[in-house]
Amino acid sequence: MTRGDLRELYQEVIFDHNRRPRNFHEMPEADHVAEGHNPLCGDQLTVYLRVRDGRVEDASFLGHGCAISTASASLMTEAVKGQPVDDVEALFRDVHALLTEKDAPERDFGKLAALSGVKEFPVRVKCATLAWHTLHNALAGRGEQAKTE
Amino acid sequence: MSAVATRGREAATGEAARPGVAAHAADFPILARPVRGRRLVYLDNAATTQKPSSVIEAEARYYRESNANIHRGVHWLSQHSTDLYEESRERVRALLNAARSEEIVFTRGTTEAINLVANTWARTNLGAGDEILITTMEHHSNIVPWQLVCAQTGAVLRVAPIDDEGALDVDVFAALLGPRTKLVAIAHVSNALGTVNPVARLVELAHAAGAVVLVDGAQAVAHTVVDVQAIGCDFYAFSGHKLYGPTGIGALYGRHELLRAMPPWQGGGDMIHTVSFEGSTWAEVPQRFEAGTPNIAGVVGLSAAIDYLQSVGLERIAAHEHALLEYATEAARSIPGLRLIGTAPEKAGILSFTIDGIHPHDLGTILDTEGVAIRAGHHCTMPLMKRFGIPGTARASLALYNDESDVDALVAAIRRAQELFSGN
């Protein structure tokens, strides 16, 4: 393995979204909120959603953790804003498969593809999936905290 | 296999780490293997140490030439295997300078040793309102067993604080000792901070208050001479795998009169004197606490590890690691944005740190791709991390085979990570 493999995980997209996370704020008018916490590694975040007419009108997050978890959450909020809830759920399943399964699902992941490098570092997969499991819990109105470890 | 850069083993000058000791890296076969195409720079020794060929071979040779179940076997192999096992017990006695070999109980490791004391001595001697005193820097294995005891007996856990450098304030510790304090459990060396506690002094204070003392020696035995009689503690626990020995083996030292009064914990073969359906009687110590067939090969490997340690010389190792720690600390202080966690005046070869703007896990992953093995996270010391207000640290920990080129590689990898994160 060479520095190329590192580059595959820590692409510029990841650094950018870690340095300047998008939609990184609270949402007082949110109607779907959920928390995610991986206590063993220390990543913690809250996902805020405003859902209207079956569509995710707005998405934001707050939290602290490693670059992978922050970038994943940031990319997630950008990807789901304005999308129908069903499409968001489908995206959650596809992203989970992208990060954990050998063969990536057939779809254009756009910037989210930057996360796929985490497969070479299995210990870090839970960092990338935390925001998505939290999103899933938020949509389902589930009260319990999400964790991926 | 791609060429792996050789280690700079030319004689260092002046105050630098002694090259003689680190040359023993050649005894450790795993250190020659590349990781991710790079030279392995193994700096995770507080998690586990690597093994010299003599230890690996001792375990294999046991299975090739000596394997048989121990104690009360009629045939030659069984007697021979028993001799090896009991000789190892004597080796451990000598390593710790315990008064008698009956004071050495073989366990799976430090965690099991502490749980043994918790489930036998503590369960029968503590009652509601009694106090167990530990410190903020303890490893989960020296916290959780006591929490379980408190839940079972109604005893109360009290915690001695540390200062911002990671050192125990002995006066505050002393002030927490009282007539209700029955047990004190303290680390000899902190796995997360590297702090070396003044255990003999703390034992003296605890005994004056009438408390029994258990010392967690997991991070100490490979790096400094341990003399349990000089320390004066009642129990001392350590793990073989942190001592260049196999996993799955460790030992508890317990003062003879304490062990003799302790009820059994695990019941079964070997820890009994007689068994009948009307009732069973127990073996003498230490057998009373060694139920079932033990990890005999592990015991043999541990013995070989102690031999190895003594052939290199613990005092030489301690001096080497101390000089290397100074080199590493100075190098760390020259890295902008690096904050050392654990700067007590007395330290073992453990360097915990944070880097501004880089989460420990990200740092650990980047270092991994450079062949540098460190540990990142809370190091099984969640309360300690909370006290410092951080989710975790990156931790480099030294052993006899590390030298300055390892520290240089660590520093270069950290700088590489900083470049990547700053957008260069």
C-alpha cells in the first residue's frame, strides 16, 4: 500500500468538508432531530431535519469528531436537502452499501464517492456511517441515540 | 518484497539513547516485516510488546518436547511439564522479589488478576459504607472491578485527583484516606500519561490508614525494576504480553497471609483438596486460585520472556528508554500545534499528545500508512480523557527495541499529516 491509498481516503473533498463543514448549525424549526454518538472513538453529532410534504426541506448538523465523521455528515446534508424522503432513505441504504460492501451500488454518488476509500481502513467505517444512521433515526422519529460501533 | 529502509543504528553520541539496547531489535522477527510497504515503526508497546525469537521458540518447543498436563501426573512428561511450570513461578517471584513463590498466582493477565482480588478479598472484606480509593488516571481494568464490588457490597468508590501535568497530589491523596478506607488500588505507571506514581510512599500512607493496597503494574514490569517487598504493596498485578511474553498469561502477587485467608473464585480441578457431593475442600495457595488446566505454554513463554529481559538487563533498558523519551519529548515540543498530555516530572516511555486541527483517529490512520503504529483514542481511560476535556489522544509508547530513527519517523509522519490537513 502506498500514499495513493491514503489519498483515496483523505481526498481533497474530505479535507474541504472537514475544514468548512456545510450546513453546520442548529435548526430551531427542525421537526426531526436525532443524535449519534460513538463513545469508544468520541465522534458525536446531532442531525436536524425539516420535512414538508414528503420532502426534506432543510438539513443541518452539529457535533465534533474526526475528519471522516465530520466530512461524511457535511456531504450528507448537501446530498439530502430538497430530496423526497423515500429517495433519502434509498440513498442511506446505498451509501451504507458503498461503505461496507465489496461492490458499490450502481448509482452516481457524486461527491459522496469520496467516502468509499474508508473500506481500506475498516476501523474507520463507523466514523463515516455515523451521520447516516443518525439521519435514518431522525427520519423514522426514533428516540434512541444512533451508534455505529 | 520491496526494500525496506534499514534502521540507523550507527552509534549515537552524547546524551542520545544507547544504541546497544536497541540493537536487540534484531531479536524480534516481526520488526523486520514491512507494513503497508513501509518499514514497521512499532510504537504501540503500551498496548502490547513484540516477542523475541527465544520466547516464540520456547512456546513452540514446549509443544514439541514437553507438553503434558501438570500436577499429579504419573508419567515423565507430566513431571517435566510441572517442573517447567513451577520453575516459571519461581522466575516471577524473583522478578518481583516476592518473599515466597506461594505468593505468585498465574492468571490470564492484569485484568483477571484484579478481578480475582475484587471477587475474593474485596467481596469478603468490604461492607456498606467502606471505601475503595483509586485515582483519576486508572485504566478501566482498575476501575470497573471495583465498581462491581461496590454495587455488590454497598462500598463506595472514591477518586484521588491529578493535576494538569498528570501527577497525583500526594497530600490530596492522603486527605482522602480515612478510617473507612479499606482498599487502595493504584497504577504503578499510567498507560495513557506515562506518569510514574510514588507507589512506596502511597502504600505507606494507605497502610497507616489501615487499608490494603493493590498496585496495577501492567505498564511497569517491562520498564523498571519492581520490588514488591520494597514497595510494600499487598497485591501487584501484571501481564506477560506487555513484558515481551505471550498473550493470555499474567500474574498476581499477593502477600501470603492475605492469599491464605481468601476464599476461592473459580472452582474446579486443581484448586481443590478433596471433592465429594457432601462438600469440597480447597487446596493451599496459590493453587487455590488456579482452577483448571492453565495456559502452560504461556507460562513457559513468560519464563523465557523474563530470562530475555534479564539477559538484556532491566536497568539498561530503563536507561535507554529514559534517554529515548527525552529525545522524543524534545522532538514533540518542536512540532507546532502539538500538545503533550502527561508531563509529570516522573515518567515512563509513553508520549500522549494531541495535534491542533487533527483528530487522533485521523492522525493514527495517516501514521499507519507511513508504517508508524501508534494508538489513538481513549486508551481505556475514559474518565481521564474527560478530566482533560478531550475525546482521546494519540499515544506513542517505547520499548527496548525502539531507537531515535523510530522517533524521527514518527515526527516526519506527524508533519506529513499536518501538511495534508493544512491543504498543502
